[in-house]
Amino acid sequence: MTVSADYLKDALETLKDSGVRITPQRHAILEYLISSMTHPTADEIYKALESRFPNMSVATVYNNLRVFREVGLVKELTYGDASSRFDFVTHEHYHIICEDCGKITDFQYPGLDEIEQFASHVSGYQISHHRLEVYGLCPECANNKVN
Amino acid sequence: MTVSADYLKDALETLKDSGVRITPQRHAILEYLISSMTHPTADEIYKALESRFPNMSVATVYNNLRVFREVGLVKELTYGDASSRFDFVTHEHYHIICEDCGKITDFQYPGLDEIEQFASHVSGYQISHHRLEVYGLCPECANNKVN
DNA sequence: TTCTAAATTAATAATCATTATTAATAAATA
DNA sequence: TATTTATTAATAATGATTATTAATTTAGAA
Ligand SMILES: [Mn+2]
Ligand SMILES: [Mn+2]
Ligand SMILES: [Zn+2]
Ligand SMILES: [Zn+2]
């Protein structure tokens, strides 16, 4: 069994355990999220599935992405003006975002928890989590600049 | 001269050097941003100034916040659904955000640049900057929870 | 100073991602 | 099978932000 299939199987299990019905639309959205490496927007998911589900509503995509987020299957990546992007949750990782083409690349970095300790110490907050993103030019876009 | 007045003087200088006219509206928005410790939204700025400028348009606030951002006087803090918040640029700092009341507290942390090195190394990106926020409960909200 | 061009403002319309509403449909359960 | 509940699809509403445009103000030239 492929890794993707494993992820999907576990995800469906999580839904079942949470009492969420597994509809064809939900199955397809999850499948697409897991297979996609591009952190798609709700609209991209909608468009990718419209051939298989010609009369699925875009609201259904939004609704189900929220359901997935609430049971912890999906993380929503929010930015300023543009639309949210969605990331199927596997391992903890950060993102590098290309300021030219918008590509989002995963990367892992060990031990940023000390900053939570520090922040808690200087502010008195009870810290729950943090968010970190790195911005720059992806190799392709950097290459396009010099040519 | 107070620190605030110094900031304002420098900001007006920056505007003049950039060829941006200093209108009463711009002066007031800058003044409010510098005095405010709350990282206000465009609408909060608009409402705070409406007694002094009864017929200022909210579009003027947005336009001028963009002007200030473009000349580097102001940073725009963007989150998911809610509206952008604006921070007058002084020293480099990060933010701790209360998940209950939305309060934003400044804090400084040394040496997070190594993560940019790391990200560049593993991804091949040309890194320009990063974004970090820490989330949790502010002391007041944490206190309200236990009572 | 007066004239002219450019910048800025105010008012308002438009945009667009997301959410709310609601009636129809499908699934679970008694 | 009958009834309740969840889900969907269609569509309207929301709300922050941007675009448009005419009026006003300002800066610089004559
Ligand atoms: Mn990711
Ligand atoms: Mn700040
Ligand atoms: Zn790129
Ligand atoms: Zn709080």
C-alpha cells in the first residue's frame, strides 16, 4: 500500500471516529489534498474536482475543509489578501514561500520551541503554538531574474 | 522632545524625502499610529479620527496606510479572516497574540537569522525575510479562565 | 500673483473570498 | 418502513479592501 493510501485510510478512520460521514465529496477532497503537493486553495480544489462532481457546490468544499480542520486533518494557511491554502497534516513542518510565483515549499527545522519558552517568560502569556514562514525567491524564479 | 515626537518628525522627513505630500489626514494617521500601542486596524484608525476629520473617507485611511507601507514607515500584519493591523516601524520585533482577546504584544528575540540560512541551504531559495508569531493566552485572559 | 498640471481626497461602486441560509437529498436509526 | 439527522447544492449575504471618478488642494511655472 502506498503512503498516500495509508494517509487516506487513516484520515477516513479519523472521520469515522469523529462521527463525520464519509461522503463521495469528502473522499475526493481528502484524496486530492493528500496527493497534491501544492497547498491548494478551496477554489483550486473545487476546480480540480468539477469534472468528477459537476454539480458540487463551492460551499461544500469550504464546509468540508472546515470540518477537516476541526478534526485536525488539515491546516489552513492564511495570508494577507489572497485566499487561504490548505495543507493535509502529516508531520510538523514550516514553509518557504516564493515571493514571485507563490510556490510553497516544506521544510523542517528542529527546536524552535525555545522561542515559546522565551516569549512566555518575557510576556507572561501561556503559549500554545507559533507560526513561522520564510520568504524569498525559489531557484526557478531566481534563475529567471538573471536571464 | 518626546520619543513619539521624534518618531513623528523622522516619519514626516521620510515622507518629504519620498516626495509624498504631508496632508492633515496623513499627519493625523501617523500621529495616531505612533501613539497607539494596539496595532490598530484601518477601521479603528478611521473611527479614532472621525471627530477631528468628520468627512474623511475610509478609503483615504487605506490609501495612506498603503503609502506608508510602501515607503517603509508601517508594517501590515495580516491574519486569516479578520482585517489587517498596522504597526509603525521602529525596531525589529516579533508578536505574541492572545487567542482570546486578540491583544498583540511586542517582544524581541535575538538570532533567528540562522533559520534563514538553514532554509536557504535545504531549499535553494534566496531568502529575503521571515515571519514569526507566537500564540497563546495573555495573563489577563488566562486569569479569567480559572475564576 | 496667477495659471496649469499633478497629487490627494471624498464619495461611492465594485470585487472577491468566505459564510449564512434554506430547501432538497441522502444516510442512519428506531 | 418511518423518522430523525446530516449533508449537499444553490444562492444570497457579508465585509474588508480596492477601483473609479469628480472635486479639491497643492506645487511649481510663468
Ligand atoms: Mn506544507
Ligand atoms: Mn508591534
Ligand atoms: Zn518562484
Ligand atoms: Zn487576552
